[in-house]
Amino acid sequence: MKLKYIFLSLLAIVKFSACSDDDNIDTTKPEIEIVTPDDDEHFHPGDTFELRAILTDNEELASWKVDIHHNSDGHTHSQVIRLKHGGEHSHEEEEWHFHKEGSIESGTKQYVLILEIEIPHDAEHGDYHLGIYVTDKAGNENKAFITFEVEDDHHEHHD
Amino acid sequence: MRHIFILMLCLLFTLAKGQTSYHIAGLVLDENNRPMPGCHVKTESGFTVTDANGRFIFNQIPASSTSINVTFIGFQPFDTTLIVSGHHHLRIKLSPEDVKLNEVAINGTRLNTAPNLTRQTISGNQLSQQINGTLVKTLDRQAGFNTMDIGASASKPVIRGMGFNRVVVVNNGVKQEGQQWGADHGLEIDPFLSERVEIIRGAASIEHGSDAIGGVLEISSNRVPPSGFSGSWQLLGKSVNETAGSSLLLQQNNGSYFFKGRISVLDYGDYRVPTDNILYLTRRVPIENRRLKNSAGKEQDLFLQGGLVGENWRSSVSTSRVWQKSGFFPGAHGIPDNNRVKDDGNYRNIELPYQSVEHWKATSNTMIQTPHSVITADIGYQLNLRQEWSQFHTHFGNLTPPAVDPDLELEFKLQTLSANAKWNFRLTNQHTLTAGTQWQWQHNRTGGYGFLLPNYDRYTTGIYVRHDFALNRNWHFNAGMRYDIANVETEAFYDPILYNYMLARGVNEETSAFYAQRAMEVSRSFDNISWLAGFRYHSASFWSLSMNFGKSFRVPTASELSANGVHHGSFRHEAGNQHLNPEQSLFADAQLTITADKRKLLISPYIYLFSNYIFLSPTAEWSHLPHTGQIYRYMESKALLGGMEISYNEHLSSHWSIEINGEWIYNRQKPDEHVAAYPLPFSPPANLFTEISYALNPAKKEQSVQLMVNSKAVANQNRISRNEERTAGYILLGARMFIPVTIGKLPASINIQGHNLLNTKYYNHMSFYRKLEIPEPGRNIQVMLNITF
């Protein structure tokens, strides 16, 4: 019987110590809300769109990064498709890549990121991924992704 | 270091010189020349029990005649009278009274080679009864042992909250390689093969050197088979991924030589998960028909062993090949894309991306036994060939696919040569000295269009001594020391394609060059002294206590030293640090064992103080590489890790028994001006395993029908490091049934198991799929038929 009591009291100790809180460490990620553009929106080469995102953190935001790249470097395009692309489309089309980063003034808990982004005239058409990355002061990171399509000028616009 | 060694030798010599009379040293063996620990040995001048290697010794025997009497339950006693006119060295062979009882008795007094360590032995019988996917997963119920899982078919061991290179896996005396790679693949060991597994919880640096910080998993399939021809055949079926598996063992023992061969085959489909979709990078990814696409796989294993058994020695040569091919969930590679996770109408196909793993091993194990000494020598060669196949893709638009094997993304070819030798010398009943050396050479070459690990060469050499001292029946002390030298050389890897790609994107030359240097040339030499001191106290009544203090270490890995780039499994930019030092930790642990008639309670608290825990720390720098966010750098930090394991067993009545295993771990970095007191990554939450067993016919012991109901309760894990996810707790229910039968005239058993009976949706905090929010496998019912002949 004695053993059972020892066992139970040990469990109680474990439970108690497991619940003790840590001294002010921040493991909460910042949050990202992408306002514009919508997911799966369509654009044409030469268009300009506004990227607007609301970044919030429980403690303090630190920095952001925006990365736009063509879906061809995802894991879907095989060698064959790439060659076909290269063959069918003239060489003036360039895979468009956009990269921008910035830091956020210290002490900020909420930051509205606004970027006017111009799609180059020679941007290769297709699906693009837009990713927003945010860190807070403690080093917690969050990211959000949307997809948009860049289509030919003479293409029908289907909304 | 040297002084202590000399001191030890002096001590031994004085002890040896002090003899004015003679000593009688003996070795007790069974009919198969296997040493018998735990035999009672009586002479006129005293009484002793044989040690783990079947040895006993009597000093101070005056020159006259003395009788010797050796007894062991189930064996015919041995009696003789010696005329003592000098030192005597005896080999005593006991004959069993009944062959069946002999097997049971041997299992009952399992060797305990390092009595002070917290050790747990699981026999081949238990393993095959509890088999659950992989060998490592089967052990998950043990206190202090956790698994990092990758779906239903691969797991890595975690002991005391430490995994990867902080745990050593030893297979047939040689350190198994393959742990150093990412969390997305498991241990390459045939789940049917192991004849005995021992889990050492706590640092075991003296005998195992670098990496043995959290503990050691010792797997052996080196047992000499019973006389004559025998074998077994297993058939396994699982519902969660429609596994069909089978394993055949054939063995022959002709007294002086033996052979063993095993072939195992496993084939499984996509596994079931209790969810309709997962959340990956803020996207909902559907899991069609609740089956994780492309998680199917197959495994084919072969094992051959031949051995010779002499009067005083045993030697065997073993070769094995483990081959696995298993798919990766395509939704977990790259940016989420729903097209890739559409049901393809086939649950058993393995499409790209997948991994193929081949592990070849050849080992030679030799043991020489005399009344004073046990000498072991192990030599091993291993080849780890690991390939990841994924349709050719590039993160840098200008890369062209290779002409040969265009879809081979990563290939690692690691060759390892190991050699160990150990000499255990029992001088008196009180003093035993062990000296040993370990040597290892590694040569890693890589291939594929991706890049992850650099080419590297690594040498390690270690020497150690240990002294065991039994003061009396109650007090035992031990102390040991080890010196290691390690040399790591990594090859530089410069990626001109990446350089041009960065330049084309408008990045300046200096930064482009930094990114293009995917691995730095690093040449480092390390040396390290580790030590251990401990005691064990056996009270005359119902309890015993052991405590250990020591220092353990591990040599930094090639990627920790030199990596620079995206780790394609984690999608993080990981940067190595060529100035890292060997990770070192002081530790203390204790084990209190209380045995009261039908109850046994074990409590093992432990604490580690790391002077430089090496881990990937998130930084405030953004990586310029596509698909990546912040850069993670390998850093060193002071850290504290502590915890406790509790196990409790009770035979409630002749029919009922209960087993409870609990574990709790706490860890954190030591805060300084740079870093707050963050918990360490991959920490197992507190957990409790309970199993209640019912034996239908207790008189038949292991041959009775048995029913078991078990549960695993896991607490919330809210103590997370940065960029980890909090993981909710869960309770799983399971059940087992063991039914001995006879098929024809052959003894057999049917073993039915249910895991996750309520089909609970839960996450394993340490699993590779955790951050993708892919839950662990759902309900699984499995049946195993085991026929022995």
C-alpha cells in the first residue's frame, strides 16, 4: 500500500512542476493578414497591384520579407514541360522574381505593409507564388502565401 | 588522466601482491558453453555468486584442500574437492535437469554488464509480442523512451528527451550509422530480427564515446541457437496501411559451429489518418479518403550469420542488408499545391518523391572467456546508401537537369569502418578492471542535383578504463575515464549556378558568393576527456539505490560545422558554424528500486548541465534564397535538462497484473545577454503508459492466453522553442491478445493488437510531420502469427 502512496505523491510533484510557468519567454508567432490581392487573382504583364498586409505581434515586430516567384520552381514542372515552354515561347519572356525586405521600427505591435508591385512587361506568364514572411523581436517567424496568375495580354480575362 | 590510470594499476598490483595464500578463479558455463551469471558458489571459506560473465573468484585460500559446490536452479549441482597447492583456474560446466526449464532460467537472470546504469532488457519474445511497425516504435511503451515518427513505418529513438546524435544505437557490438541525417527517415533495422534489446537510459560515454549522452539502444542478434535445427516463421498483417509482412528464420547448431539466416519482407500501402485535411503554410490541403497519399512503401531484409563456439571462445560473422523504399507525402514538399495530393486511385504505388535506403553491414564478433578475463573484439563495415528521388526541379531558374538520373535529388553514400576491443579482468571478487579501445573511420560522398550534406571524412579513436569495486554485499563503486580524439574534414562545395542566379537577381557579388558557398572546407581536430563515477547500494531489505556522476560529449557533425543553404526537408536556411566545440555535458542520475513482494517501483531522476548545447537557433537575418525565411544558425548555448522516469509493476492477483511507466522532462537554455530561457527543441511532453494484463491460466506462465488493455496518456506540450508548434495532449487506447496454439505439431502463437482504438486524431510533438499538421496514423488492428520449429 505504501508504494501506491509514494507513486501518487510523485505523480503530484511531477504534475505540479510541469505546470510551473517560464519567465517571460516569447514563443508566440506574429500574425499576417493579407488584405490585397485576393488569392488566385489574375494579372497581366505590365500591371501594377497593391500588396497590403496587416502584421501583428503580441510583443514586438522586427522585420518582413516579400518573395514572389514563378511556380516553375515548385515541384510540379518537369524537365519536359520546361523544354516545351522554352520551345513554344519566345526568349523575350523572363521568369520574374521579386524580393524585398524591410525592418519594422522597434516597439511596433501592429504594422500595415503596403507595397506597389509592378509586374514587368516581359514577365513569363503562369502561376506565381507570393509569400510574406514576418519575424518578431524574439525570432519567431510566420509566413503566409497566396497564388496569382500572370496571363497573356490577348487572353480572355475570366474573373 | 594518466596519473589516475597509473594509480589504478598500482592499486591493483598491491592488491595482487598482498596474497600470501592462493586464489581459485572459475568460469561457470552451461551445456552450450554460454556463461552462467547468478550461480551460487560455495567453498569452506566462503560463498559467492557468479558475475555477469559467469565468473567467480576466491582469494586467500590456504594451502590445503577445499570443496567447491556450484548450484543453479534447473541445473544439476556441481561438487568437487581441490587440493590447493597453487592458483587454480576452473571451467565448470553445468548440465540442465530439464531443457525447457533451462531456457526460462537463463532468461530470468539476464546479464547485467553495467549494473550501475539504468538498463532495461527486452527479450526477443517480448519484442515479437509487442511489435508495432518498427523496432523503435515497439519500445515506445518503455519509460524514458520516445520515438520521432515519420508516418507509420519509420521512427527514430529518443531517450531522455534526446535524439539524433545524442543517442547511440549499437547493433551486434558496432555502432549503427544513419542517425545523423534528418528527421525524415528512421533506423535501418529489420523489425523481426532482434533477439535482444537493451535500453540504457543516461549517459554511457565511457564505453560508447561520442554521442552517448541521452542513452544507448543496444540491439543484438548474436545468440547461439539451440542445438540442432530450428527456426521460426512470422506472418504479419496490419490494417492501418494494409501491411503484409513475413519473416523466416532458419538456424542450425552443431555444438561447435552454428548458422543462422533470416529473410524478411514487408509491403504496405498509404496509411490512414483520422482527418480530412491538413493545414500547411496557411493552406488547407485535402487528405482524400483519409489516406496519406504516397506514404506506401516496402522493405526487404536479409541476415546471415555463421559462428564457431570453442571451449573458451565464441566467434561469429554476420552480414545484413536492409532495403527500404517509401514514398513522401507530396503535399509536404515545397509550396502547397492541391493538384499533387489528388487521389490517384492506387494506395500501394510509390511515386515521386520517395526515398530509397540501403544499409549493408558486415560484422565480426569474437569473445574469449577465461576464469579471470572476458575479451571481446568487434569489427564492422557499414555502407549507408540513401537516395531521395524527386522529379527534377530547381529553385534557381537556370539549373539544367543532369543527363544521368535526372530525378535523383540527393544521394549520400557513407562508408564506416569500426573496430572495438575490450578486456574485462576480474582480479578478485572485489575488483574488476575493464580497458577498451574504439576506432571508427567514416567516408561520406554525395550525389544528386540537390545539395544537403558535404563530402566528409571523419576519424575517431577512444581509449578507456573502468574499475568496479565491490566493497561488500551492499556497496558497489565504479569509476571510469575515457580519452577521445576526433578529426572531421569536410569538403567545400561552391555552387556557380547559384552564384549566377543571385547575380542575375541583382544581389551584389559578395553576398552572392556567400550564398554560393554551400559548404565550407573545414578541418577540425577535437579531443575530449569524459569520466564517470558511481555507486550502488543494496539494502539488506527491499530497496536499492544507485547514483552516477560524469561528463559526456559528442563531436559536432559535418553539417553542424559546414552547412550553408536550404535544408530541403525543413525548408529552412541552415548555416553551420566551423568554430563549434564538442558538445559537453555534466550529468547526474539516480535510480531507486523498491521491491516488495509482488510490487516493484523504479524511480530515476536525472539532470544534465550542458556547457554548450548545439542547436539551430533562428536569427533576425533574412535569407535571399527562394522559399526561405529567416536564417537558422548552429549555436552553442548553456542548457539545463532534467527529468524523471517512474515505472511500477504489480501482480495484483495470480491472474491480473499492472504495469505503469511514466516520464517527465524539463529543459531550457540558460539565459544570458543574447538569449532568453527558451526550452530546447524536440522535447517530449510528460507521458504515462499503463497496461493491465490478464492471464487466463497463470499456471502455464508464458504459455497462457493473455489479454491486455493499455493506454498512453500524453500531456500538452506548451514549452516550445521558437518556431515550434504547441502540441495538445491526448490519450490513446490499445489492447492485445496473445493466444498460444499448435499448428500440426508445432508450437505457435497468434498475437492480436489494436493501437489507437478510438481513432484519435493526435500529433506527436517530435515527429517530422508535426509542423505540417499531419496527424499520426489512425486505428490499427494487427495480427501476427508466429510458428516455431
